[in-house]
Amino acid sequence: MVKVFTTPTCPTCFVLKQFLEEHKIDFKEIDVSQDEKSREEIIKKTGQMSTPIVEIDGQIVIGFDKKKILKLLNIEE
């Protein structure tokens, strides 16, 4: 499962979500500005308070790292 931790004012989050949709990758978006429990969970896992953060099968990608995301999803571009 792919989880995308975002905030509504994050332009990089918007670009990331477009990228995932273009590659037909299903993902669950979690707005950490509204979901305090998820915000605390991702801060504990990463030590980061910035967005986006992508979690793919337990692997964390901080920011929009196309290469790492594609590699974790076994997708060639």
C-alpha cells in the first residue's frame, strides 16, 4: 500500500499526487494538517515535519524522489 502524507498548501504534494495518478498508482492520501494521530506517527517514524512523505510497504520516502518511488514500486520509466 502507498500512503502519501500531505498538507493542503504543499505544492510538491500536488505534483507528487499528479505523478502517482499519471502512473496509475493507487494511494491513500493523509492530510497531516487535519489528522493529528497520523502526523504524530509520521514524525515518530521519520523525525520530519515536512511534506510530502511517501510510505510504500513500510519504506519511507521523504519529499518527491521519483527514482526512489519508482524503484520501490518496481516501475520502469
